[in-house]
Amino acid sequence: MEGLEINELFISQLIDNRFRIDAEYYQKKYLELVEKMENFNSETITSLNITLDCSAFYPSIVGDYNFKFDGIPFLRVDDIKDGFVSITDKTAFLSPKILVVNESTIARAFPGDIIIAKGGNTLGKIGLLTNEYDEYSICRDVLLLRTSMLDDSIRYYLWSFLNSVYGYESLFRTASQTGQPHLTLASIGEILVPSFNQQFKSIYKELFQKIGVLKKKADLLYEEAKDSLLSQLDFKLCDLNQKNKNTKSLKESFLKTGRLDAEYYQSKYESYYHVITNYLGGFSFIKDEFEHIIYTSFKKEKGYYYIEIGDVNVSDGSCQANYIETEALPTNAKIIAEKGDILISKVRPNRGAISIIETNYKNLIVSGAFTVLRTKDNSLYSNELLKVLLRLPIYRDWLLQFNVGTQYPVIKDEDILNLPIPLFSKQIQNEVTVSIRQAGQLKNQSEQLLQIAKTAVEIAIEQNEEVAIDYINSHSELMSEDGNLH
């Protein structure tokens, strides 16, 4: 019997637990978890005045997906990242017409709502819907907690609890163990949420308000940097040469470029080239300012931090690596990269999947679908300046000129390296560089606050609200300029 874990239960306890008779449900750690929750006069999620919902069975709509940010986001499990919903170039969008046709089967969601992955190895992933879009729709693989009736402090406290260790264990315990574990609306509705005093909950409203301010400031700094460059180039896409016909001789076309497709010779691309190469401050080429990193990893370590295109947030150009054991790495995990390197997606480059590696990861490799650049010692360009420039409308559209393939359009390293870039004044370069670095710092600060929010819940459960509040106030420099939260 050594090593066995045994618990005896009354039939009345099985009735209280919807006749769950699987041994996993009554593991010692779960029984201790329930006991802890009951010590706080916990309430069920349903009793918090939350409406639970999900999408029902609907016919295949894969053919209706678009990845051009056109319509209403159709949220799938991969769109849940770090506790939030992250809209990237892999997010599917649906037209409002499709959602009207499937009105009774595809659920819609709104900012402030919470979605939860219901099965598989992503079971329990939590995502808070931001106000980036006014409306969302959800797939069958996620469950929805409608929070419109909740006060902000309770909504954000609930989000923090569900993302904590105790929230995740509560979710995993309630999962059905028949076949592949999965969550149900009924089981989620009965999860116990510790009921702390209003002072503690109200802090979460302040925390998330601060997070919102930090994110807004970061976005504003980025927009200012972008507008600064656009004003220097002094053009609008609609003003460029948009001739419907462009005649080229064989010598000017195929013999020079090897391309015969009409799209390559659209007149707007010539206009882009003219605008940049006639910039008053002069111009250079990316290959002259940046080193092309092509070092290939031999993958001798047990595991690596890995960045692929889906790890780049196209909304702000940030990226995050994930640790993956070597045997599980995809074949395209190739290039050795480091902090400060620039990643430029060669797949659908107009989506803006362009990022700077901000974290010093140990044993980092990135997908071969990136062109990886590193600033040369004598470069006139900073990383931040190139990142903003290539995410401008002119360059995102320009990169489409070099697409090859139809089902999976990509560009080549050479196409990026040979792009001309304007030589801005030192003042403009410094202003843009400083703005982008400040935006990055604000984003990091907001991420630290999110971690503090989750940790504080765990401290409150393990000790008490006062200790948790002290923990939050010990990080007051992240939250306010004038002292502690009260």
C-alpha cells in the first residue's frame, strides 16, 4: 500500500459532486483545495451573476476565414496568450454576414468577457477580451464567461484568480476525465471563487486601470514615432502613381528581374522606390546598415527558447519566445539569434510581423521564416528606427511586390536586404528610438503588474488579504508616482 493515496467518501459527497466517481477528482490536493476555498466563504462562478455561454455545432466555415483583419475576429485557442486575447496575423476574421447566418450557433463576445480553452493540452488557458475590437466571435473550442453585469474590480479579480495556480487547479479538477479531458459550462459554473473583502478586490480595478494607462501610453508613443516618419516622407498612398497600365520591355523586365508576373510591375512600386531614393537626406540599403544573421544551430542542448512567426504580435511588434525541448522543435527552427536582433517575417510580410528581441534568452533560436538582422557597428540606423519604418504602410505594401507562390506567398532574404531606406536626420532618429524604447519599457511594466495581480491572489489564499496588499504595495513604484494603492 506504500505510495498509494486513498480517500473514503460518503454517497452524499458523490451527490454533491454530480456523482463524480473518478478517483482523480478526489485526489488529496483537490480535497485540500476545496477546503481552502470553503474557508473564504467562496462563491461559485454562477452565483457571481456571470452568464456562461459557448458556440454550438456549426457547419464548416474555414473557407470563410480571412486573415486581413477584415470583419469580426473569430477567436480560437491559439489567440489566447499570456492571459489575454492577442490578435495576430494568424487570427481568423469572419464577415458580419457569416455571423448573421450562424447567429444561433456562433456565440459573440465583448470587451471584458473571459474565454477559457475547454480541452486538449491547452485546457484551462484563460483570455481576457480587450477593447481592441468592439465585438468578437468564438469557436467551439472555447467557453465564454459574460461579465457585463460585474463591477470592474470583481471582473479583474476573477481573471486574476483563474490565472493563478488555484484557479488552474480548480479548472483542471472539474474537467471530464472520459476520453480526452474537457471542461463543460456546468462544471465551470460550480468552481469556487474565494470571497475576499472589498478593499482587496477594489485594488484589482486600480491595477487594471494602471495597466490600461501603461498600454495606452505605449501605443501613443508608437503612433507618435510612426507619424514622425510619415511626416518626413511626406506622402500618402492614395497620392502615388496608380496607373492602370505599365509597359516594360523584355530587357527592363524578365532579363533584369527574372519576373514575368504583372503584379511585380505595378506602377505604385516604382513610386515607392522614387519616394525613398529621392529623400532629401539621402538613402541607403538595409544590407549596408545591418548584418544578415544566418548562423544555424546544431541543436545540441536539451531544449531551446524558440520564436516563430505566430509568436510576434502584429498589433505592436512585440515577440515572446517559448521553451521547447529539442526533440519537439519544428524542422524550421534554425537560426541562432540574440537580444537586440530584428526579426522580419518572410511569410505574408505585409502583416507587419516585424519585431526586436527584447529579452536575453539563453539558447535562443528562431524560425527560418524570418530574415534576422543585427545592426552593424558603423550603422546609421537603430533597430527601433528600422522596425517602425518597415511597419509603415508604404513598406508593408511594398514587400508584397516580391511575393512568390500563390498558396503560401513568401519573399526572399535578398528582397529585404536590397530594400532602400531613407537616411533621416539624427534628431528624427533619436526621437523615434527614444519613443520606441520608452514604449517597450511601459509594456514590460504592464506585464509585471499582471504577474503581481496573479501572485497577490495566491498570497491572499495562502495567508490573508493584508499580506497580499502589502505585497502589492511593495511594488508601488510600478503602479503610481505618489505611493501605495489604498
